[in-house]
Amino acid sequence: MKFSHIAILCFTSLAISACSFTPREQAEGSFDYTNKELVEPITAAPGKQVPQPTNRFVVPDVQVDGAVGKRINVISPVLVRATAAGSRPSDRVGVTAVDFSELEGMDDLPAFTWEEVKDTLARKDINIVEEVEQQRLTTDWVGERLEVGEDELEVLVERRYEVLLDVPDHRRLVTLAVNMIDKQESGPGRGVLPSGVPDTNAEAQLLNSMINEIAVRQQDIFKAAEEASVVTVEPTFNDEGFPAYTMDIGFDAAWPLMAEVLENLGFEINDLNQSAGMYYTTYLNDSGFSLAFWNSRNKGQLDLPDGDYQVNVKGDDDATTITILNDDGQPLTAADIDRLYGPIAAEIRRRSAL
């Protein structure tokens, strides 16, 4: 008998909780206030007077054009998540938008942003109905199936969006906005889902997917820029057929770079001639002196005899060769170039990455 009482209590609790189910988008509680009306002014009794009327506590007559009471959607709004580098939520009121600033490695910010917007729509199988390049586009219907209401009725919500790109004349900043321009519902749950917040959230979700696509593409750009900043060095031969090193950067970048490389490898630069592309240096593995002049220089890092060397930097806009000549003006041998390749190439790459 005890078990029966417990079972009845459990079933009763379940029944009550089922009957009192409230959809997550709907506020709970009593909404009697929505039916309240203003009362008539107080009429004074015979021989009495009412105080002088004041408008201090008068409730204004408001014409409500939106949801009231339980029709108000209480779902938390989806925020615009500025996950891409150089992005931030736009401060434009009433607009679902994000601002992007130009970053290093981007040659054309508006074109880059517009391309990623269209890539996002293609990845989500959203068709573009109309497009004005780098300005505006409208999408086809985008469907979303939901279960709404206490009876969990199915409804198909379809929306069409307008994507706007605002570009100032300097083109270093763009504002990307998503706006719902049309909506239709079908199915048993049609008309049950409150409007307002779900529509704004749908705009923000689509915009966030575009921002995420841009963030992923940015990583590819940053990686490519980082790889491009590191110089490739190979043992080869110069135009005269002498053993040398080649770098995949032009002379204008290679000339100042080699000054830092030589000093860090242990060369002392005594003189230079940029027009001839020549550094005149002295190399010492370990001077053995205590003079401050010698102590300030870097210790030699190469398997190279002490002495005077000329380092010839020669190139064009795309590539540069480095030829090392001894004090007799003779280029180092191919065996020397191969033996010294490791530390020299490592120092060139290290300095170019800074």
C-alpha cells in the first residue's frame, strides 16, 4: 500500500509538471497585468472636494505594436562574436554588423571580405539571388526546422537575408552587416514562435559564421606571410661560375640583412661598398686579446681560417648570390661552401625572421 501511494504521488507530479510546461522562449508567471484598464477618476462625495488633480502618476496610453505578456520572447540574444583579427562589433544601433580593419598581408580588404562572405554562403549551401560586387547581395530562402509551443509542434521558418558591405574611400576599414528582409512560416507550429529575438539571432548566427570563415582564412595569410619572411638559402654557383650561396630575396633586402648576418657570425666589417655589393671584413675565431674593441665583437662561429675576407652581395629584384673571397681575392671552394652552409644558412634564416 505504501508503494501505491508513492506511485500515485509520482504520477501526479509528472502530470502537473507536464501541464505546466513552458517553452524556453516564453516567460513564466501571471500576465493579468496585460488585461488591466485605467479606472474612472474618483468622484467626490456630496459636500466634499477632491485634491487638485496632478499628472504625476498618470499612466500614459501606449500603442503597443509588438509582443505583450507571454508572447514576449525571453531567449537570450546571440551576440556578434568578433573572433577574426582586426574585427570588432559595430557600434551602429539596431544593426547586426561587425567592423574589420586592414591587417598586414591584406592587399585589398573589401575584396578579401567579400570573397569570404560568398565562400561562407557557398559552404552553407545558401544561394545568392542578387549581387552588387563588394556592396550588397541578397540570399535565397534559408530554412530552419523547429519544434515550438507546449505541444512541440513542428514549424519550418524560412528567411531571406541582405548582406551589406560599407566601404569608406580609404578602403582600410569595412563594415559587414546582415539584415533579414523577408520571412515565412509553414507547418503545424506556424504563428506560435514569437518574432523579434529569433530573427535577430538568426542574423547574428549567419554573420558569426562569416566572421569565423574570415578568421580561418586569416590564419592561412599569416602563415604564408611568416613563411615568406624566412629566406631560403641554397649552395649554388654565381654568374661567373664560382661557388656561392643564393637567397630568394632581392638585393635591396639582402644587402642590409648580410651586414647583421656577418657580424653575428663573427666577421668584423672594416669597410663596405654598396654600389659594388662588397663587404670588406676580418674574421677571427678567437682573438685572444683583452682589448675592449675585440671583446665587443661576436665570437667566430665558422670553421674558417682567420684572416681578411671579401663578401660579395650581388642580385636583382628577385634573387641574390653571396660569394665569399679570401684575402687573395679567390672565391672559396665548393667544399668550403658546403662545409659552411649549415651555420651561414641558419643565421640568414634567423635574422630574416626577426
